[in-house]
Amino acid sequence: MAKFARPLTGATMLGAALLFPLPTHAQAQNGLSNLFGGIFSGSNPAPSQGAPGGAQPWSGEDGASGHPLMTAAAIREAAGNFNNCVAGMWPDAARRGITQENFQRFTAGLSPDLRIMDLLDSQPEFTKSIWDYLDILVSDNRLARGREILTKYKAQFDATEKAYGVDRYIVASIWGIESNYSTQMGDRSVLQSTATLACIGRRQAYFKDEFLSALEILNRGDLSPEQMRGSWAGAFGPTQFMPTAFKRYAVDADGDGRRDVVDDPSDLIASTANNLKKDGWQAGQTWGFEVVVPRDFNYMLADRAKAMTIAQWEKLGITRPTRQPFPHPAEKAYLLAPAGAEGPGFLMLQNYRVIMKYNPAEAYALAIGHFADRLRGGQPFTQSWPRQERELSRAERLELQQLLAQRGFYKGTPDGQFGGQTREALRNFQASIGAPADGFASSDMLERLRGR
């Protein structure tokens, strides 16, 4: 899905806005975006014209980030130099073993897709709640299709589990949630997208590596340009590999001489498992547990940096809803309370952290783990979500940060995007007024900050 601050949109942005990711993994954009807003539509707009075929064109406006390379003037200037920029990457391509013939063949006719500049700096006005997010992704139809996939490719999953020690249900879950089992993979040219981002905008150094890596894949013959179609940021295939991630993790599982993570189930399943294994997957272990958190619990402990053994969490009153014992009390876990004191808690283990390396949003990783459990035959979460709560708009999120800053709790620059710093500031405010310090940005907390 090379570790970097991943541009998040669609459902990934939804998960990010919900649960404050720390972006670190290679995959820049996953296939979930097809479920939320159709950002994969359209390509090849001219620098200052509408896109052909009715696709949405670039807005022609400055980017929301305020970065100097994201001003409309800078974008237009870079777009005008696009052909020279691409041609100027030939020496780097040659050093990677790409032939001049292939470089010319694969870059011929490339033009910038400036709509990507809007997507790179997109800031959603509204986000979905985590319970709505889970309802959409962990659906009966997707579960049914997942079970069909597990049956159809049983031999490939058997071989992969034996070779890599990675749970088949997690791999099947990633496949299902990233692309709805290969039905929603994106339709933008990976070469065009990565070339655009390598030459225009605020992430050029990172995407130059992605563009050159895409050329390496084509030069080697693992995939064709037609197969390399995906998200606006260059992720492709059913489990959404970025080109650099493909280079690092893709394997030729069936020995045909090609690493085909798009159309070859053996290579796809094995490569996704290899990714998880190399990121630290622990064979035979689960990702985490739904837990009941006591009413008087100190939510300042619900922090990714405050891992304790499960036995220690039990001493603090944490239990499973079913009252079943935890299988390995000595395992270390951290407590996640994604909906605050009014929703379920979760003890997250090492394998959950590995899923977050695949996509660094806690909501995404929770959906992957839960979907895998359901594919295995597990039940829905036992506890209810606070469905009466509404998500704050971006203007309200910005106001909440500003009010926290005015009271001395928030030290960052208010931007309407909630990260760990905002959550910590909100916790400290909640503690100061005697409320559960769960960091949950509810409309009630906003009203209390307003002093009403």
C-alpha cells in the first residue's frame, strides 16, 4: 500500500479523520476510495483545461496545505515543464537498469493529471463515524464474497500460510477491504499518476522514487502498463501495492517468472502475506480483543505508547465481553477506545501494529482485524456504539482546536485535522473539568469548550 507520510483520501481519509493515524507505510492510497466519492474517475487533464470525457478537472485553485509548491501558479509552472521533468529522469532510470528503449516507450505521450493536485491536498468537510465506517466495510455481501474467495483459492492460501505463517483470513480481509475483491482497484495510470506527482506539487522527491520503481516493474516485465492502473497516488492491484512496496514485497509464488500481484492469485496472496511477515507479523497470534472498560477507568492510559501486559490490564478491571479468559496474559497490548467512554474498548496486540504499517489509520486496522474474525466465523462486536453522536464538521474541528489552544491545552497549529496532539490536548481538557479523559471529540465536548 518505503515508509512516508501517506496522502489519505476516501475511506483512508475517513479512517484518518476518525482515529488519528501516524502515517508511515509505503502504500500511498488504498482502493477504498472507490467506495467514497469516486476519486478514481478521469485522467489526463491539460494543465489549465477541463479533463476530457466529462471527468472532473483540476479546480485551478491553491492547495489547502498552503505549501508553496501547491499554489495554482506553481502547479501551472510545473505542469508547463512536465515533459522536461520526465525526460530529466532518464539518467536515474538508466542507473536502475531500465533500457533507453523502454524508458522512451513507457514515457511517450505522458501528460500531467492535475486533478491529482486537488486530491493531494483534499480536506473533507465531513467524515463518517467509526461505526458507519465498519458497517460499510464489514458487510454481509463482502463477507459472503470473502468466503467464496477463501474456498476458491484454498490451495493458494494453504501454501501461503505454510510459507509465511500469516493468517489467511487477514490476507483475505485486506483483499476484500482494499478492492472489494478486485472489483474496485482504481482506473488511473500508475505511470501517469506517479509522473505527475514526481514533477508537480509538494511530494516530488517521494514520488520520483515511485515513478522510477514503476518503470523498473515494467522494464522487468512483471506487469504491463494496462495492469498498472490504480489510485491517484499510484497504488495498484487487489491489495493496493505502491511501486516501491511491490519491489520490496512482491514474490513469484507460482514460478512463472513474473511477480503478478494483479491477475495471478498465487502471487497476490503470497506477496500480501510477505508484506505482513516482513513488517513483523507474529504467526499463530490474533490482532486484538474487544474489551469492556470499567466506568471509572482512567482513559489517560488509553494510549498507543502505554502498552502493558494483558494481566496488568486485567488488574485495572479490563475484561472481555464474554468473560472468556485472555489466552496469553503475558502478551503486551495497548488500549484503544475509538468512541471514548461510551463505546467499546479494544486491547491491541503486535499484529494490529503490523496492520497499521500496511495502512496507518486505526479505523482501517480495526476494520481489517474485525473482518478477518468474521470471515473465520466470529461474531459482530458485542458492545454498542454511541450512534446518537454525530461527527464534527471540519469547521467545528478547527474551532475545537482553536478553543483548546486558547485554554492552553493545544500547542499546534489548528488545521481541522485531528491527530495525536489534538487527542492529548482534549484529554487534558476533559481531565481538568472532571469528565472521562477519553479524547473523544463529541459535540458535547465542543459545547463545553465554548463555555455553554
